[in-house]
Amino acid sequence: MQEIGLVPYPLNLKFSRKKGGAAFMRIFLPEEIGFCFGVERALKLVRDELKKGNHIYTLGDLIHNPGVVESLRRKGVIPISSLSQISKGTLVIRSHGASPFLIKEERRKGLKILNATCPYVLRVQRIARYLSMKSYQVIIIGLATHPEVEGVMANVDKRRAYVVKTPEEATEIPFASKIGVVAQTTESIDNFENIVKNLVEKGREIRVFNTICKVIRQRQEITRRLAKKVEAMIVVGGHNSSNTHQLVKLCKSLKVKTYFVESRNGLETQDLKHFKKVGLVGGTSTPRSAVKEIKDFLLSIN
Ligand code: SF4
């Protein structure tokens, strides 16, 4: 990766100055932007199903990006909040996965199921199920209300399972002879490590599975490196996207001026024109085009 994967655009590569004038802004854009493969896969399944002319429903938004969800809605992909809202058609299980009981219920209703659960999420479910079967007290590091965590929780014995979001919460977990740990795929690696440190005292035997998705780890690492080089970071993604929030949190923890926007509309020339080095990153449910639109806007300031 050349200088954190800079796009080969002349202004990105050189710190140019107008003769006798103000310095140009250098824009750092990693190659790793756009949808992750789990989101790509879910979108492809949905597009293929649309071609068959079927009615498509998703329990919640297909991905955590309002712009993409709206454009899908216009094509006939309708988010619903409860199974009672539909009696026929195709129901898509999102990349976050779902509870096995819910999938059973969908089948019972006679709905066609399109399972777009990401293989990385299936892996977390599988490990958590195995740990629970082997009588481990299961700790899921993540956000209890996130659909992925709800889906993982549905695979374990809830009487011996906890969802932990902070290192402080980890200190409140009861002692158990065997503890098994997994993480939401979009968890921050720093938070994961800090929580695991506090769990070490909580059991005689501890098995830790780092189930953070490798795409997420890579984006966090690139964001960390980039944030240390620039004066301002622009993080592009849905405000309901967990992994985009993690990138924002990471940038802020590094004390770099951080802008969190869903589109170009969230940015003002006035705020940005003084910066000489700006980094641009996107969440895994952010289309490449949304990040590029912002890059073009920054170039227009130059
Ligand atoms: S972020 Fe990772 S786990 Fe989540 S959908 Fe994308 S590839 Fe799968």
C-alpha cells in the first residue's frame, strides 16, 4: 500500500502550493472503501430476486445506510418491522443474521427465505453455540440491541450468557469455571482487548475467539494510521451503522478533528478549506460512490 493506499490522483501524491498562494489540501483516500463482501453478497441476492419479479421484504433495513435502503425501496425492497405485516413473498435475512427461531417462524408462514447472513456472522453463531453446548458461560462482546448480537444470543443458553459492551461491565460478570468469549463482528479491536483483560479473572478456564471480521480490522487499522497523519478525518457512512461509528470513535480517540457524514450534504467548504491534510474513510455499508462524491467535493475546494 503506497502511503496508506493513496488513490493515484496527482493532488493526493504531492503537497502542492499555488505560487505565492495558499497550500493545496492533500486528500488521503485508502483503496479499502466501498461495501464489504458480506454487504455485496446481500445486495446481489436481492438484485437477483428482484429480476424474478418477486415481492421482497427485509426485517429491518437490509444494510445500515439510509441512501441505499431508500434506493432499494424504490425498486420494491420493503423493510418491515414485524413478520405480522406480511403473509407472502420473499423475506431476506440480512447480513447481520437472525435468530434460528425467527427463521423457523418465517418458514412456518410459508415465506420464501433468502438467507444473506454473512459467513463471518455465521461463524460467530457457530462458535457461541458450540461454547454453550460445552457448558461455557458465553460472553458476547458487542451491543446487546444490535441485530447481529440478538441473533448470536438466540444460539446460546441465555441463563449462562452475557453481552458486554465496556471493560467496566466485564468486571460485573459472575465467576464461572469455564468462560467462552466471542465478539460482534464489527466490534473495535481496542475495546475487545480491554474487555478480555478484565475477564481473565472471571474464570478458571477462558477461551477467547477473536471473531471481529477481518474487513473491519483492516478498516480500523487503516483509519488509525491515516488519522495520525492528517489534520482532519471525514468518515462516511450511515448514522445507524455500527462499524462506521467505531471508525468515528477511533478517530476522535486520536484527537483528530473528525466529521461523520452520510453524504456530501453534511460538509461545508467553510469548515474544511483551512486543512492541508484530510483523510477520507468509509464504513462497510457505505457505497464507494458516496466516498468518491466527497473526494470530488474536496478537490473542488482545492
Ligand atoms: S462487515 Fe464483515 S461481518 Fe459484517 S457483513 Fe461485512 S464482511 Fe460480513
